[in-house]
Amino acid sequence: MEFSDAHIVAYLKGDLPSEALRECDALMHSSPEFKRRADQIRYIYNLTGELDKQKQIDAASAWRVVSRRISRVSFRHKIWDIARTAAAVLLPLLLIHQYIIKPMQDAAPESMITIASAPGVVTKASLPDGSQVWLNAQSTLTYPQRFSKNKRTVRLTGEAYFKVAADKKHRFDVVTPGDMTVSAFGTEFNVAAYPDAPDYQVTLAQGNVDVMPGNAGGNRTLQEGQKAVLTLSSGEMDVRQTDTYVDTAWKDGKMVFRRERLENIALKLSRKFGVVIRLEGEELKGYEYTATFTDETLEDILDLLKRSAPISYTVSKQKQLDNNTFTQREVTIRQSK
Amino acid sequence: MKDNTLLDDWFRKIAFNDDQEAFKALFFEFYPSLCVFAERYISSPEMCEDIVQDTFFQIWNNRKKIEVASSFRNLLITSVKNNCTDYLRKQSIRQRYLDKQPGEDYSDSPEEIYTVRELESLLQAALQKLPENSRRAFELSRFGQLTYQQIATEMSVSPKTVEAYISKALGLLREDLKDYLPMLILLYPGFFQ
């Protein structure tokens, strides 16, 4: 039987009836010519089959998948490159700062800042470590522009209320004239150290502080509600209970007196109002008053004092001096007859 | 038939200039043929596509350190083949009971692929020379996947005539492609659809 090419296709597909199939099988072995034809047809079928198959593959959507993956990776690379470049630039700067500039700064003499309060004014300031200070009238506070590595030290003349930012590693020291030192890590306390007062007082509002009375030695640790009083004439320090409100009300603009001697009241009034107060007579100094003043004028206060005790007062006019400045007003308080 | 200078040019642009356009061109040219090639090893067409996509992704990532032993064409083929065998190894660890590896039939066949463009240029010229009826019948049979009966209806002739058309087409194609055939027959020894 003669086979057409279409028959050979059917043979290769296995579609021929079994009789013809056997005949073809035999021909594959016996006739090289038949085998060659079958191979050629098979190849043409394979070629067209392959082409058909490839054409059905959706390269475009596969490309979208691959290109998304690539751009994700290259985005990560870009971020990484930026980070590496940034590190390459910043690391030397950091090292220069850490090992050259900072030691230079540390070695350089500290530049100090001094703030002062005028009579009758309470000044509030923030220190470089974030601590807050209320500086009472006629007081000065000196502190470095940057605190040194180990310690925070400020110098105070006069009265100030400290709200110290907590920092367990760096002690906060307030040094007064005469080298009394108040030392804390983070608390609130009031230091009154006017050189013209008979004593220095440290009042603890919160936490705890150590008070070192200068050359005399004998450190004391204060508990809440206690105050240390350092008598300047004797150099002795004792600790007593106190009403912290009385000692710290000034920072809120109040003057609070509880059985306070007129002598001390006169000192506080002179600072608050920038006047000189003269007390005539020793007995007068011992008069005790209890009062709270907020925004009264000096005259209001003097009138109130006059009303509750047998005293009288005179106020002198300001005098102009040659250099165009004025003297302070003088208040004289005397016992009335 | 094979345009290896174009391929060299693409690879040069990809490796030295990070040229994504060249990479895209490479992808579109070789993706379909590599997917069909992968089917020699792995039966699932979806898995084949995944593996070829992975291969292209790896080629892009490693573009700076690619070492070409013989040709870029072989590199593509070898990479896909390696990924396929890697996949099969991992599969066979999971499925030890499978004693027959798919793709065994191809163990002796040369590793070669033809791109769509190459296959078309090979066939198209030969197909153009066929008489109209024979070409139509052959294309419907091979690309339309129709039976002789369906083609007969389509062309309004008898199935016998269709058979004659196809025989004629095959005869002419065999004649026309005979210079390539002895070499190419070796490529797909067990592949018949």
C-alpha cells in the first residue's frame, strides 16, 4: 500500500487502524525512504507545534511580573546606596566631632553666663541642662554656657528657686558666697544667700538635697519640708521643720510672713521695692508680723504695718546726683510715742 | 538563522550600562522559547513560566558578574536547565516515591532552543511557497488545531481533499526544508503532538 504524507501524520499520531499501523511499523524498519519521510514530517509537526506553543505564552504579563521584582530590588539597592553614602560622609564628621572638636571644646575655658534680677523683679531662666531657675530680686546667678562632663555647677548670690532636671549621672551644685554648697541630682529647692542677711537658708520643697556649709564641714541631708539655716556669724548650721510655702511664695509674686521679725520684713521690702529701710530703735526690730502681700504698694504695706503696731514712718524724696542718677528712696520707721 | 551579534549587543548593554530596555528586549525574545524548553523537564507550564521568570531575574541581578563560557544563548539555556533540575531535586526530596523523573526522554537530546522569530522565519518562507489551499489546510491543522473533518467543513471540501491538501503541503515543506531537517530532527526525538 502506498502511504500519503497525511497517512504518515495519522501513523505518527497513532490514529491508523491496527492493520495499517503494523504495515507502517514494518516500513519504518525496512524502508529508509519511508523512515526519512516520517522523520521529516515529524520534524515539521514539531516545528509548527513548538511555534504554536510559544505563541500562546504571554510574555507581556510575565515581563510585568519580572520588571516589578527588578524595580523593587533596585529601589532597595538605591536606599542602601544612599545610606552607605550618608554613612561615608557622616562617619568622619562624627569622628572629627567626637575626637577633635569636643576635646577642644572641653579643654577651652568655659564661657560663663550671668543673669541678675533688679529690685522688685523675679527673673525666670532655663539652664543648659533644662533645669529651671526663678531668681529673686537683687540676686545674681552665674552658670557655664555648657555644663562640664561630670558636674553641673552654678554660683548664686541672693535668692533663687531651683527646679533641677533629673540626671543621676551629673550632680547639680549651687555654690553661694562663703562656699556653702547645695547639692542635688534632681529636685526642687530654694536657696536664700544674701550676703547682707544674718543667715543663709536652704529650703527643700521636693526630693532631697545635701547642704555643705563651706569650710565648716558637717554635711546635712534635708528631707522634704525641712530647711537648713546657716548662721553667718557663728558658721553653725541647724536643720528645722519649715513651711515651705512661706519660703517659696516669692517666686509666685507673693510675700508671706508668719510671725516674722520686722527686721527681716524690712530687708525683704527693701529688696522688693528697691528702697533703703532704716529702723530706729532696737525694740522695733523684734516686732513680729503675720501677713501675706501680693500686689500691694510699699505705701499700702507700710500703712498696714502702722495699723497693727505703734509705729510711724517717713519716706524721703529721691535726690538727683551729679551724674544724672537718682538715689534710692529712704524709708525711716520709728516707734511712735 | 541565529542572530548572536544582536544577543551579544544586548548582554553588553545590560552588563555595562544597566540597560533595562535591552533586558526587556532580551526577555521578549527568549521568554516563550525558554518556557517551552523548560517543559522538557517540568510538566506544569505554570511552573515552567515561574522558573524562567526567576532565571531572568537572577540574570539581571548577577549581570555584573556573569561569566560566559560559550555563548549568551547557551548561558540562557543552561541557566533555565539548572533551575529546572534544582527544582526537580527539591521536588524529589519531597516526593521520593516518584521513581520516574519527568523529562527523562530528553536526557540525550542537545540543548537548543528556537525563538518565535527564528521559527517563523524558517517556516514562513516555506509556507509562502505552498499553493493557497494546501497552506490554508495545513495552517488550520497545525495552528488552528482543527480535525480534517472540521477543516473540510471550513473549506467546503471533502475530508479526502483535505487529506490531499495536507499531504501536498507536507511534501512541499519536506522538499523545501530538507537542508535543515537531518540536523533538526535530532532536537526533538520524542516530541510529537
